[in-house]
Amino acid sequence: MKKEISAFICALTAALLCAYCTACGTAANNESSQNAAASSEASGKSHNLTDTAEQPEQISYESGSNNSGEKITAVPLSENEKAQKSISAFTNEMFKRCRENDKEKNTLVSPLSVYMALGMLNNGAKNTTQTEITNVLSGNFEGEADTNRSELSSEEINAAMKDCMVKSNDSGILNIANAFYVIEKDYITINDEFKKTVSDDYFAEIFYEKYSNQTVDKINSWVNDKTHKMIPSILPPDAVNQETVSVLVNAAAFEGKWLSPYDPEYDVTEREFTNYSGSIIKTDFMNSEENMYLSDENAVGFMKYYEPGENGLTYCFVGILPDKGVSIDDYVASLTGSTISDMVANKSSEDVIVDLPKFTFSNKYSLPNVLDSMGIHAAFETGKADFTGLCSSNSVTVGDVIHKTFIDVDESGTRAAAATAIIMEDNMMEEAPPEPKRITLDRPFVFAIYDMNNNIPVFIGTVTDLTDV
């Protein structure tokens, strides 16, 4: 029996692509004999991670303890179910909270990009600041009942991100890069251990820059390059100022070709799409027959595979249509960290007729309020933030977390990109001199020529008319 799925909501579909493509890669990789070549080992291969960071011959992981003193052995992400659940929970929570402010617009976030940037930042945090960041990265959020997940250590987070980067970049489909821009200051020293960690575990390129108007241009140029020109810039022109200490940057570029591409002449038809507002428009839909059907009590969906990566890693597009009578708002609100992964795990091999609209759009988010609502508070507050693991100053805070995304879905496949920038500021700098007062004598005024020795005016007068002078 053939199932039919058409005219589903682009907003949810687009958000799920970047959020779950890595999860799909992991799940699908276990079945690659059915869909693609078998997966190859990441260890022992060269890794196209950054231009300058030294590439390891094999992946090594450090062990450590969590904040409770419990000994932790860090393992690869593919073997760490606890880390997988934590990242899925973070993905779900960030997606829902980002969408909350503007539900009528299409949504696209890459929680993996934000998670990786926060993972780097976490290595420079201490005390309450680190505890709050670790809690959120572990999938424990304020105001949520589902907060009983095990705590991840910094070492586990680092190992998960390292494993994710190596295997993703080896695929040739999803390329991830990190950078740490240091704005040089005489009175602040960057912690060597922090630099070593972000370089070793996140393959971050480290740049030292003098404060100038060109600093933002250099960061934006790096992002443009690493996102394959899908995100031309991440920072506005005034993002880096005299208070800026550093900028942590993550960039991800996904370029997947459909395993079964669409024929533009025969597989594309014009159909009606009902917008969030209820208005109806006509747009191009791509028509295909897939063979992976998803369903739960509130929705149906499908999976469409991309060509496998160079290392056998497989990614898929997941499209989900809420049942009639279930609004997109209610469905998104019902999502948990395991909803999509459970649907993927319980997929059935059935023929599915799919009508998928072509779409392309981009988004930009400033995330401090979102992250604060999830439980990261101290990092943004002067007097409470502790980033002494990053630098010598005890007055550094997170000034902003900027997140940009892009997606384009068409007959040949999907291009998507994300970039995240965490701007660190020192809020205890010497006070800038006050703005100079300004006087413009553009109306009648008094003037004098004054004898400073005898404290008397030698001449005094007024200027009231400049017509004939």
C-alpha cells in the first residue's frame, strides 16, 4: 500500500534538516549496506578540517571528572548514547525557543553549530558559569520537567565534538570548521591551556588581531569561505569594538546530492501550498516515490537519502507533516528530544508518494535571551561571569551570540550552512573619556578678547548679523 505525503510545512522540515542530518548520518550509517557503501573507519585518515590546524593521524580522547567528582571516560559520539541524547535534547529545546518569537516565518537553526561554539566556550568557563553551560549542553534546562539526564563532563563534550568533526569532514558532505579570534590587548593574556584545547579538540584556527575596522571583515571573510559562500557574513560592522576580547566562531557547510535526484522536466509540477496565515500560493513541487515511511500519533513523514559520503557516512532529509487537525504550533510544542529519533528508529519500509516544495531562505538570530531562558545566566552578567579559564581578566562576559543559517532545496539536492559567533567582552576597561562638548556659534553670540594676566576683557562685543561682514 502506497502512502502519500504532500504540501507539508516547510518551516518544520527546514529546521529538522540541519538539526538531525548528523543523527540520520549515524543511524543510516548502520544500514549502509541497504542504501550505500559500507562505512569506513575515520581513524588513520587525513582530515580536511582547517587550513592551518595540525591534523591527527588518529583520534584520541581524554578522561576526566564531572562537577560531582565522578570519574568520566570520554568516548566517541557514535558510542556515547548519553551525549547523543543530550545533543538531541539541546537541538529540540533551542529549535522550539528560537521559533517562539516569530512563528509565522520559516525557521532554520543548526543547534549543532551553536552546541559546538558553546562547547569551545565551556573550556574557558569556571565555577557557576561552567556549571550552567555544562547543564544546558547536557540537556538539562530551566523550566523543563525532563531534566534528569546524566551530566556530561567537559572532556565528554570535547570528545563528542571532535568525533563529529572528524567523521563529518571525512564525508565530504558536511564540513565543519572553528576559529578563535583574539583581539590583542596589553592587559589581558589568553590562557595557553584553552588555546590548546580548542585547537586539539575542535581543530580551531587561532588568529591574533589588532583592534581595527578590518577585524570584522576578516572574520566575515573566514565565515564566507568556510560556508562555501552561503553565509557571506556573520558579524555586523560594529560587532568588534575596544571592549572585545575575542570571538569564537563555528561554521558548517552541507552540500548533499540526492541519491535519486529529480528530473526538472518530468518531476516538477505546480501545486498549492497553504501558508501559516491561511493564504494559498502556487509554487513548484518535486514529486517522487520514496521507500522510508515515518509515523507517530500526531504526524506522518518520510526519509529521502543523499548520496553517501566519501567515508560511507550517510545523510538523509526528514520531512514531517502534522496530522490534519494538529497545528504546526501544537506539533512543535509536543516535540521532545527523542521524538524525531524515535520516528527514524521505527521507520517502516513502505512506498511513499512524496510532493516536496522547492524552497530557499536564510535566518539570523541573536541568542542571549534564548540561552538565558535555557539556563545559561552568569555568562552574560558582569560580576558573575567567570571566564578565567579563557583569559587573565575576571571581568569578561559574553556580549552576544549570533547565529545565521541558509538553506536551498531543489531538484539536485540540498545546500545548507550555519555560522555561530560568540563575542567576548571585557566590561571593566578604563572608562572612555567623555564625549567632547560642542558649541556652534550659528546664532547671535557674545565674544571677548580677554587679558588673562589682569583678568579683564580688553574688547567685548556681540555678533548678530553676518550679512555684510
